[in-house]
Amino acid sequence: EAASARFREATARHQLEAARAALALGSRARSDEPALELTAPVAGVVLRRYHESSRPVQAGEPLLEIGDPAAMEIEVDVLSADAVRLRDGMPVQLFRWGEDAPLDGRVRRVEPAGFTKVSALGVEEQRVWVIVEITSDRERWLRLGDAYRVNARFELARREGVVRVPTSALFRNGGNWAVFRVVDDEAVLTPVALGLRGGAWAEITSGLDAGERVVVHPDRALGDGRAVRLR
């Protein structure tokens, strides 16, 4: 025990001497040396400050993080199974970033390596970083800053002049897709063929014409020929 106590005493004495030396160095630097002006390698604004007060630093130790907000890019982590469908230059919509109107962007790069991430349900997922460039006018997103959160929607394909219905109107019937058309205040069971599908809408390639009305969120009790009423 005596040897252990002497070792702790020696260690504490060494730490005290090191602290005094650092304090003396800092005091001498403040009193004897002129202020040192550091020039950043790039123009920008300070994003992070790694030290809140003066203290000795080592060579190569970071002091500040500087960036150009106008050159900001978005990092989106997507499932690897979805990342293989993305291509450089694809249009992207950025929403839930702080304003109602989404921002426009495009895919600049899909990283070649993925990583493992545990979902909120505790499931391990393989994900990939996708770098998105904002293409909307800079004046629209002046307040968007580093490490802010946004949601992204990737446009995998686009077709003009197609018939589409809300996905909430679709249901399976005998292994095929179907909807209920509204004809003379009656529900008419109508098989349909699907084309492109998005989150809220689906393209109808056959079975419906433009302008026809359909039932959304059809009840299980609804059947062919049953009366319906518009809300």
C-alpha cells in the first residue's frame, strides 16, 4: 500500500508540474508574443469552433471549421436496394426543410460503398450515401444551414399526359389490380393495369379514361353495383 501511495503521489506531482508548465507557456505567449493572424485557405463562414477559450494547442490540431453555405450539398442515406436505381443527374425534390414549397435538386453522386445502420425497429439495414446538389435559386434557401434536416424524393421516371389515380383507390381482386368507378352513383368494379407508381399516385395504362371518378379508400363491404354518394 505504501508503494502504491508513493506512485500516486509521484503521478500527481508530475501532473501538477505539467499543468504549471502549460500555464507558464500560455502566460508568456499572451504577454511576450504578438497576436498571430491565421488566414483560412478558403473564404466562408465559421460553422464550428472547437475551442471556447484560449489554451495551448498542438501543431495540426483543428481550431475552426469553415464552409461556404452557398456551396452546400445534401447527404441522403437510402437503402442499398433503392440506391442501385439512382443515377447521376436524376431530379430530386427536397421537402420538410422549413417551408411548404419543396426545393429542386439533382443527384450528383451515388457513393460506391454502403454502411450498416440500425433502424428504429432495431433491424440492421444496408444504406448508401447519395449526394444531392440544390438547383433552386439560392435566395429561396438562404436560411438552410449545415447539418439541417431535409427529406428527399427521387424522380425515377417521368411521363406526361397519362391517366393516374390515387394509390388509395387501388386494391387487389383475384390477383389483379382493380378500382371502383363511380357511374350513375353506383360503384362499378373495374380491373386496371398499372404503369409507373409513386408514393401517392399510380399510372393507369388500361381500364380507365381521363376524367372518370373512382372511390378512394373503398370499404371492404363495398361491392359491384352498390350505391355510393359523393362527399
